[in-house]
Amino acid sequence: MILKGYPRISESFISSEILMLESLGIPIDIFSIRQPRESFSHDHVKRIRARAAYLPEYVLPNVKTLYRSNTALHARLGRHYRTCLVEALGRARERRKSASLRHFLQGGHLAALYLVGGRVKHLHAHFAHTPTSVALFASQLVGIPFSFTAHAKDIYTTDPDQLVRKIQKARFVVTCTRYNAEYLRSLRDKGGATTPIHTVHHGIDLDMFRFSDPPPSGTPYRILSVGRLVEKKGYDDLLRALKLLDACGLDFEFVHIGSGELRESVAAMAGELALTPRVRFLGTLPHREVVSWYQRAHCFALACKVAGNGDRDGIPNVLVEAMAVGCPVVATRISAIPELVEDGVTGSLVEPEAPPALARGILEVLLHGDRCRERRKKARAKVEADFDSSRCILKLHPLFKEALKGP
């Protein structure tokens, strides 16, 4: 399993997948390109038997390491190594990006230290950008088949021609929404490939996110959002919606959990809108604490949109988690979110980049909580039917079991 970073708080769906696959008898080695970003991890990570090996993340600080491993691989593979290197250099020139060479050297390092003469029979990368590039080059070097799971940003910010190339060479592709699958199939068909593309939702651990009674009604209402502070999450739109609620006299508290590159600018915007007394930014928290916030919230809000670079969410896991616990959700009608949230049935959907509509949606939930009783039950039922991680991962098991049989 080739990952960009491991373990990551925001990617619990990957560690849950690894744990479940291990329990089903799939032997896994973890190769991570980055060290952990957080000083803590989710509890279930401790139950994973596989240990992670970390690849050199950048070339310049690791020139000697990458040189030694790739020289050793060249000595073993000879002309074949040189052919693959020439192809990688051609890709780098064609794309005018040095990343292709870096990914090749990382793939060579992986192959030299862990794949040649080892037990690995199949490579699977999570995310279609860097991890899949490393998997592709390692596959070319040593002949081990590869597959990959595509998620969100890695799909819509990647050059389509690059995606086509990776799909063509992969044994199979997995993605987490039907919306993504339709896009990837269109690329596959355009490129004339026949690679199978499977839709498997991420899913969550329903034992962790138990359905609970709503908090007592009354003010101050607690509005919760969990997500990275990045453009596609739409926190600027959400703050503008909160300002409209504040202007109409609603007594509320907004709690945000998560971190991200826009943390300072989002906090500054809250100040500019005079919302600071009503807003709490808690940063990144472990799952057990996040669950307690879901249980205490009157409403969960997420204002996802398409970012300027094309990045967008698939189905944010936090929406699945909130619905599982029974917290009414208000979200935007974007990407694959309607595959989870049915407007007026399992939650509320509004158009993206429309703060007034978002404010109205939140206000309806807060002032008419009695109407949400049936929605809460149907939302839980939706999660149980389509987003139970144990069921979702069972769909992956036969793919990997077949892959381990060899070509």
C-alpha cells in the first residue's frame, strides 16, 4: 500500500481500510512518502499490524540515499532500468515538471529496498497523483502489477492525459463516488482502455459513530463544522451565512474542528465580520472527541464548492459521520454530496456559493428541530445501508484477493 502520508487524522478511511483488509487475511506492507503531520493518531491505527516504511520525500535532501538505492537497482536491472529512466526523463521534459523524475527515483528506491526479491505481489496506491506515480514507476521497473484508489483533489487537479496513462497501465481502479467513476470512465474510454473502475464508498465504523438523542433544544444553538480550512470547503461562504444569522438576532455558537492552510485568513475573516465572540476554532482533534461534538451540536454545516484550480470534494466523511450520529446536516449541492444527502429526506441541500440560502437552511433546522426527527432516522438508515465500512471494504477484498494470485 503506497500512501502520501501515514498515519493521517484526515484520512482515517485509509487506516480503517488497512485494518479491515488485514482482518480478512490480506497481508499488507505500508510505504509512505511523508512522515505523520500530527503528534497523535486515531485509536484504531494502533491495531494495525503492518509497520510503515518511509520513502525519501524530496530529492535534494536525500540525494545520496536515492543515488545508492537507484544505482543498486541499475546494477541489477541493467538496460531495463535505463529504458525506464529515459521514459521518465521524457515525461519530465514533456510536462516541464521535475516531479516525474522525483517519482521515478522514489519508485526505484522502493523497488531496490523492498520489492526486488521480496514478498510483495501487488502495489496499490491511495490517491491518483504522487502515490500512483511512484507505484507506476515501481511497477514498470520490477514488473509487479499496480492499482490505485482515486479520491477528489487528486482527480480534478491532475492533467487528464496523466490520468488516462495511469488508468491504462493499472490492473484496476477504485474510486469513492459514482460521480468520480463516471468522470474516470469517460477518460478511460477516451483513451481506449478497458481497465475496470469500481465504486466503493469510504464508509465509517458504525460502532464508533453511534446514533444518539439530540441535545436539548434552546439557545445558544450550536452549529458545528468539521473540515480542512482550504478553499473547496467554502468556509468563507459559511462565515457569511453565519453573519446573516447573527444580523437577524439568532443566538448561536459556531464550533469548527480541523486545520489547514487558510486557518489564519478564515480566523481573520471571522474577526472582520464581528463573529469572533460566536466562533471557536478547536484545531485537529481525535475521533473520540469529534464524536462528542457531533452529539452536542444542533446542526452540522458544510459549504463545499469547486475551488479555483478545479479541486472539489467527493463525499466528505464528516457528513457521513454527522448523519450516523444523528446530527442534522446542511450541505451544498456539489459533486457527489447528493449521493449521500437527499434534500428534505436525509438532510438539507442548498446551492454552493450562496450564503443566504445556506443561512436559511441552517435556520430551518435550528428553529424547527421537530421536523428533523424523521430526517435523522432516515439519515442513519442511509449510512447503515451504503456507508458501513465493514460492508464497503468487503467489496475491496475480492479485488485484492484476486490480485494476490498474480497475473
